[in-house]
Amino acid sequence: MFSLEGRTALVTGTRTGIGRAVAAGLARAGADVVLHGHRDDLEGVEAEVRKAGREAWRWVLDLSDLAGLPRAAEELLARHRVDILVNNAGIIRRAPAAEHTYADWKAVLDVNLDAAFLLTQAVGRSMLGRGSGKIIMIASMLSFQGGINVAGYTAAKHAVAGLTRALACEWAAGGVQVNAIAPGYIATGNTEALREDPGREPAIRARIPAGRWGTPDDLVGASVFLSSRASDYVNGHVLAVDGGWLAR
């Protein structure tokens, strides 16, 4: 039920961190993978996918180019049938809300929300036409909470959770499951500033029942589950992979 043999996944933001781990994990489960990055330096993750014995293709695109995204997505879909979409790519801008510039606000919303919607819309149409597909949004603990100094990111991730549910309501009957994974505090580039903060890092770690920060590999099992037949009756769910953070 968890095999992804014969399926092709598109994972955005695969250069590093969660996206790279998920792309490699889906390949180990049997999927061929389209690897997205905003720069063409995807050699590392491509090697991991090929080591798993799967095909890998690069898709280099700046997701902040919203005007060009629909056409780029259609061109990609003309070359590859996408059975699984993982919307992982995202950016963060840290600043107190009173000083959070509109430029930073818009940059975060453009990539984390608008681009995810446009890409999901394009891929979702093809999935609905076939009557099957799996879409995974990468949400956040800040889909549930407010956070500190990340107003734009929090707004985007709340919206991602809402979009997940809205699309599930529309597309479940068409054979397309739309769900989200909400990572807890994961050791990636996006959390480097927090992990280097001598005040906040121990405070965050102390609240995690697991007693540690997560790693990108901690997201792989949930990704395989939500990509596979095992989740065919799971729709509109936001799955927290957080070491128990929300239970605290």
C-alpha cells in the first residue's frame, strides 16, 4: 500500500532541507521525481534519487515569477505526468511586525501561497482529468500559532492550511487527495537563526516532548504515506510532525 512504483512526483524546493529529504524518500519508495529549484544546483539531490534507482529530471524555475508560472507548469506537464505534487518551496523574512516591510510581506506570500496555488491549480487539473492524484502542502506550526517576528510567514502558512481544506472539499470526489504536513521545529536553513539564538533555542527545545529538534528525514514517512494508496481516504488533513509540540 505504500509503494510508489510507476508514479512520478514533483517536489518543489529540493536543493536542501525538507524538500531534498522528501524527494529522496519518495524515490526510495519507488517514485521517479521531478526536482525543482530556483537555481540549477540540484546535483546532490539528483544523485540521491538516481542512487535509489529512479529517474530524476530538473525543473529550474523562480516561483516568485507568478506571471510566468502557469505557462511553465503547463510546459512541464506536457513532458511529465505528475501523480504526486509536494508544495515544499518557501521563504521566510524575519522582522518585528511594526517593521515588516510590504516588500518582504509580498515576497513571502508570493512564493509560499500564491505560487503554491497556481502550481497546484495546474497540476490539479491534470489529476482531475485522470481521476487520481496526491497533493501535499507543506504547512507549519505557524499554521496553528502566531509566532514571533514572522507575520508574513504566519499569514501564508495559515492560508496554506485553509487552501488544503478548500481544495480537498472540491477535489476529493474527483479522486484527488489534498493534504498537508505541518513540520515542527526542524533543523534547516530556515530555522538557523532560531538555533543560533542563545535565548530562544533552549526554550524551543525544552517545549518539544521529544527533547530534540526534528530533522528533514523525520518528514519522509508522512510524505510517503500521503503520497501512497494507504491514504486514499485521507482528505483535507493537516498532519503535524512535530515531536509533540502541539500536544504540550
